[in-house]
Amino acid sequence: MKQNSRLRMGPAPAPAAAPTATATKFWNVATVGDDEAEITLYGDVMSRQPTDWWTGEPEPGLYITPEGFMEDLAAVKDKGHITVKLNSCGGDLYTGIAIHNALKALSGEVNVVVEGIAASAASVIMCAGDTVTVYPGSLVMIHGVSVYLWDSLNIQDMKQLMKGMDASERAVAEIYNAKTGIAVDTLRGMMTKETWLTGREALEKGFADNLLEDEEDPDMSMSHDRKVLYVNGIGHNVEGLRHIPGTIPIQKSAKPAARPAANIRPTNQAAKPEGGKNHMTLEELKAQEPDLVSQIEQAATNAAQAQASADAVTAERKRLADIDSIAASIPDPQLVHDAKYGDNPCTAQELCFRVMQQSAASGQNFLANYEKDGAASGVGDVGAAPNGGAGVNQEEQDAADIQAVVAAYNQTKGGMN
């Protein structure tokens, strides 16, 4: 079996990038004190940045990838206190485990703050924290692994793949078990059901250690088609997730209004000794971090554009699949080719109409040619009765009967009359 598969813990997959594609990171590693550092992880967890299905160009969006992350992490590996600010719907399982292990290996104390959502592979990253802090409105989701395949497989291939998936789920359940103390079998049952937890429920189940009740909750909303979840202005693709809480409000517009929240992104300023967060107005945030505000607003726009592009690709693939489903019944292959790739492409329904038009034109041509051949043969001069309607006497009739018998006999003997 070719290695054309990838285990995931997250929403519907994006196409994989070519090895030479350059990933656009959306994380930030910053020193905020002599012995403190902050790491921000926003976006989808990917093995590499995905590329456009049609052009091969890198897709715009927010992606957490291994490319460059380990080098950035090395800059703060000796800090005694590290805060990880997390907002992700997950994605590639192996990348999530790799980031979890890298954070777990840090010598300092790691506190993970779920600033919005930690779903799927991101919940694995979350469990790397020595302490996990959530808001009442934070969301944590755990579920089983899935696999995206594009190859031919035999029974042995499938059995081997299932063993790998089972081992991966056991590994994830062990990570959850180390954090929560919940039995592995119980956790696997929760993963099978796709379990969503609020911040308070995550605290009760042991996934979190602290609840920030006095802080403002993350801002969450869903796109109208329920394919994009916006958390603090960041769009997350949630296609394929089955049990998203129905309490999340639906946005009427494709892009949510920008919201100045204290838990959007950290700044690179030194932390104040008294701790706490500085709440700023939108104008103050733009004044202090204009590039950051512009990046977040652009990210929301990119998410909407990426969704529109994905919808267009899906519609085109469906159009081609619908045409392929009826192609065998169409006698003219050129009609099928023109419908799919010609200067005037069409849907399967429109192709059926074109076939009917062609058949009607062919029928008219057949009737016209038939009438023309009949006129040329002189059939119009032939009467309805033998001999032009003239009578036949008995002697002529007897001669004709005898001739017919002789002809029939000769034909049975292979002779000639």
C-alpha cells in the first residue's frame, strides 16, 4: 500500500501541500520577563500548509505547523514559567502529538490557557500543560481519529491501517488519562461519541485545573452554513464535526465583527509584577498593535475567501461526477467532453437536453433522407395492384404458378431458375 493516508483529529481535511511549499505560521513565541515566556497557538494543526487544489499555490489561513515551530520553541526552552495561549479546532494527529511532547519536555512550568476552543488534536496539545486554565465559555472537544485515503487498498492494507488507527487512539487516550485520571476505556468511549465540554465541565472532568470566572468569555459564533466557527475573530473550519453545541449563535454575515478582547493575542511587552490583564478599547489595541489587528481582520477575510473557494471546488467536482454518472448512456463521447471541458461547459441536466436536441436533429435528417431515397427509386409510379391493375387470364396464372414451383425446387437444390 502506498503511504497515501494521514490520520487526523479534527474537521474535514485540506489538500496536502507540496514538499517545497512554504508554510505561513500563525504562532508567536515571546519573552515577557527574565524567567517568563508566552506561546500563542491559533489556527488549524497541520503537517504542512495546504495548497489550492487548482493552482498548487499555498492556501491563505491560520496554520500551526512543525515547520519552524521547534526552532522558535528552543528560544524559550530554559524559561521557568511558560504560558501557552491556545485557540484551535485541531487537525493532523501526529503534529498534535509532536507539539504536545515538545511542550511536555520543557523544563519550566507550562500553563495552557484555552482562549477559545481546544478541539480534537488541539486538546492533545492542551494536555501538555502542568496546569490548564479555561474560561466558562471555552470549549474542549475529544473524539476518535479518522483517516483520509486516496489509493487502492486490499484487505491486508485495511487491517494494517485499522491497527494503526487503534494504536493512535490508545496513545491519545493515554495522554488524556495522564491529565484527568479517567480510565482509558471510559475516555475511549467519550472519544467515540465525540464529547464536547464547556470550561466548567472540562474542570469537573479533570481536563482543566483553573476556571477564570471573572474574565470575559471568548466570543464565539457560527457561519450561516455552520461550516466555520469564529472564535475571537478567528475562523475555524468545522466541517465533519457532528455534535457542535447548538447554543453557539449563527452569524448573518460571512465575517464577524472585530471584537477587542483581552484574550486575543499576547503582546511582547514585559509582564507586570502585579499580574492581571489590561483591557483595551479597539482604538487602543489598534494604536499599540496595528499589525496584529490587521492580521486578525485579514485572517477572518481569508477564512471567508477560503470557504468560498472550497465551495466552488466542491460544486465543480459534483458537476463532473454527475456528468460521469450518465456518460455511459450517451452515444456521442464528444458531447460528454464538451460538457465537461469545452468552451461552453454545462451540468448533467443540461447535457441531457443537448443529447435530446441532437437526437431530434438526427431523426429529422433520417426522415428527410428516407423521403428523398423513396422519390429517387420511382416508388411513386408503382400502383397498388399487380400489372398496373390489369386482369390476368387463367393460362397466364397457371404458367406463373408452375414457374414459382420450379423456382422454389431449384432454390432447395441450390440450382438456378
